Amino acid sequence: MQSKFNLLGRNLFDLDDYSTDEIVAILEATQVMKQINLRDYKKLPTLKGKTVCTLFFENSTRTRMSFELAASRMSADVVSFSAETSALAKGESLQDTVYTLNAMGIDLYIVRHSCPGSPQLVHKHSSKPVINAGDGRHAHPTQALLDIFSIWERLGSLKGLRIAIVGDVTHSRVVRSNLIGMKKLGAEVVVCGPRTLVPGYLPEIYGCEVEYDLKTALKNADVVMGLRMQIERQREGLFPGLDEYTRHYVLSKETIRWAKKDALIMHPGPMNRGIEILPEIADSEQSLILKQVANGVNVRMAILFLMLGGKA
Ligand code: CP
């Protein structure tokens, strides 16, 4: 696979580190990976001899599994670190954990942590390329890339599309990375939810719209993305109750009619069915949700290939 962009040795902390052309190059590389995977599920030898570490301090199903699958499909060795079963439980620090793993010859780290900036810290102590797999409320760039790829592949371009993102925006790292990437590719993005879950300063930083009324937000939307209602935050009293949230903001057959006919339905997962989205929509013909998951493997293959200088 040829790419005019060399991401060799780069980090991926968030999409603001990447130019629009570089994002497009990743999308194009993803398309190639997808074609290869559809044609032949055999392992590629491209990353033979490389060792990748998934360093996860928070739970994950999609991100971790798809990174591990992506690396192993390209013949990289994968070591998998879980905070609960590691020496962290005996008091070892993040710094000493990284020194220890580095001594074993890791070539690239994939990091998830509840604390924003942890991927940068891992890079500082390892001097190895790091991919941010979700750091606190800050960023989740590979989720944004797979979301963007799923739209780009289906609709050809994001230029001029109206994308509505609905839900708990305040606590969402996915929305922040998506806002950066979608705006770079020319989409018009509106974020929607209750006032306490949608910060009013977002337009100033990201050039998006903020809307508190679902019907208005969905008007003319080409794509509607639901976000996970972070139920654990309910303790903070940011909304009166889940029933109240659902009554005003659920994505259902009834509410999705406010968007364009055949608007694409997306969700980064995990979903709270019956709270932010109903099964009638999540499992409908319009839904891209499982395609997003499948595309996650292809996107992560492309990123690992480009960052580790895989042999075509
Ligand atoms: N979308 C996402 O990050 O899912 P996981 O928490 O399962 O990785």
C-alpha cells in the first residue's frame, strides 16, 4: 500500500495534531485495508517483528478488541495490559509500569486512561509512538476516525453534510474528537442535549452549533449520532432523571422523522437501549452502528500500518 503521508513515529493524541490531508490519507488507507479484508481474511505479514501494547486502565470492548485484532491481522505481536490484574494493584506507578514494558521491547503503545493527558505521559516515559484510545473527557481520535470513515464511505464526502450529535456532550471524549475531524472535512455539526449536558462555549472552540431542542437540531440532518448517557454522572444532578431525558431526547422512529429521510443513524457504543436510543432505530436499516464497529478494525489497521511503517 502506498501513501504520500509518512506517519512513521508520529503519535495520535487527537485529530488536531493531523492536517485535513493526513486525515483523508488515513481514510484512503482504511479503504484499502477494508478491500483487503473483504477479499481475503488471511493474515498480512506487514507488521511482522513489531510489538504493540494495549495499555488499558479503563474498561473497553470495541476499542481494545479491534486494536488487538488489527495488529494481529498484520502479524504484529500484541501484549495486553489490564490495570486490575497488573502490578498497579501492588502500588506500582504509571511511570514504572511504562519503564517495565519498555524494557520488554514495545514498539507502540495504545493507551486508555480516565485521566486526560495520560497518553502524552506514556510517550514522555517511553519515547515510543502512542495512540490515544480514550483519555477522560478529552479525546478518542480513533473512534472519531472510524465514525468519519463510516460516513465518508457511505456518502462520498462530509463536505456540506449536516451532522447532529445528541446526548451527554459534556462528558463525551468522542464528541470532541469528532467535532475536530468533521469540521476539518467540511461538515456542519450541531450538538444537542439538555443545557447541563451541552457546554455553551463549544461553538467558540469548535465552530459547531449548540441546540437544546431535539426537533430543531434534527431538522435537515443527514446523519444523527446518539451519545451514551453516562448514567454514573447522574449523581452529580446534571439532569432530573433518565425518564425525563428520554422524554425529550431519545432517538426513536418518531423523533428521527425530524431528520432527512434515510438519515444515517450512528452511535459510538456502548448503548443504553431505551434511554438515548430505541432498538427500533438502533437495529434499523438506517443504522450504521455495527458497520462502525466493523470499520473500527480497518481504521486501526490503517493507523498501525502508517505509524509503524508497515511493509506493503
Ligand atoms: N466506543 C468505545 O470506545 O467503546 P469501548 O469503550 O467498548 O472501547
